[in-house]
Amino acid sequence: MPADSWKDDRVTKKDARATLAKRRADVAAMFDGVAPRYDLMNDVMTGGVMRWWRHEALRAIDPRPGERILDLAAGTGASSRPFERAGALVVSADLSLGMLQEGRRRAPDLHFVNADALHLPFADGAFDAVTISYGLRNVEDTLAALAEMRRVTRPGGRVVINEVSTPTWGPFRALYRRVIVPALPTMSDLLSSNPGAYDYLAESTLAWPDQRRLADLMVEAGWRHVEWKNLSGGMVALHRGIA
């Protein structure tokens, strides 16, 4: 293969970004490109608040020793580590091979699996709890993903979804949608290895369903006792339900 072809492949992967069609190959390639600096970017772009959001998700899941927990869109494993420390048996699953490679480099003791949220490679009722943080909005079919998560959760098991949402106070909601979210791509220019990915982040954030609509989709997918908790004024919401 000519040397130029190798160069083109690298540029394509480095600049890859998804669209709101959320085709799986595009999403995987985009996250492959941002994997090395993904956790750093999360801290910078949220001013460190993401760590509190993650702690709140941990409290909502309430992991117990010996429980089997599926952490979807686990990326580098940063979201999985607290479950492992609580004594749970965690499977860290992600669509992006680049994210998994980075995760295995940083946390070789965690159990990483390449998995598509629409076709999970696990048996029915395999887990006591399933969780996904900032990944559900990247899946092509939200309802189908919620149903697949329900399938692999045992009866009486639980789900916790940690995701961007809609601020509840009107003036802040306007500021968030018109100023804060559109500014994310500019902020990423300084540190991200793929600034274009953060154009998609802004687009997918603005297009994502509000708290009530996501809860309705969860019920439609078979989850019971669905409820949500707003964090940071609704910029993020935790949704949880029972299988």
C-alpha cells in the first residue's frame, strides 16, 4: 500500500466525528480519536463537576459486594473503578476499541469488553445492575438500547442512566443552550486531539430528549418505577428504574 494511503487513514481517524445519524462506525471512530485525552477533557470542560456527577451516579446504583454490574460506554474505565472498589464484579463495555485499549493500559485489572449497546453479547438477566454515563445519546436507537439493557438485567435488578439533560430554570436553560453548549467546541480546540468531535457533542446535547421524554422511553422499553434526579440545575439528570 502506498505511504500516502497510510497518512490518509491516520488523518481520517484523527478527524473522525459522528453526526446525529449516530452510525456506529462513525461513533466508534470518533471516540477512538479522542481516547487519550477523553478523561482530561471531561474534567476541563465541566470544571471538575463531572466527578461529583459520577459520585451521584455511584450512590444511585448503590453497588454491593458480589453484584454483577454492566458499565456501558465505560470508555477508559474511570466510571467502573468505583463499582470495583465497592466489591462488585464489573464488566466495562464500550463500542470504541481505542477507548478499550486506553482503558486496558490504565486499568489492566478491570474486565473490558467490546460491545454494541444494540446487540449486547450477554445472556438474559446476566446482571444485577446496568449503568451508562454520557453514552446513551450516542446510540442510533435509544429505545432499542434501553430494551437491550433491560434484557440483560435480572428481574428486580436496576438501571441508572447518567446523561446530559435540560436545565429546569428558564433563564439558565436559555444561557445553557445559547451560550454554554455552543462554546464547547471552542473550549476543546486547546486540548482535544479531535476538536470536531466536540461539535458533535454540542449538537447531540441540544438534540437530546428532556427528562420526561427519556423517562417515557424507559417505561416503553419495559423498565418499572422510573424516576429521575436533576444535577446542576438539570444540565445532567440521573434516571433510574427497576427491571
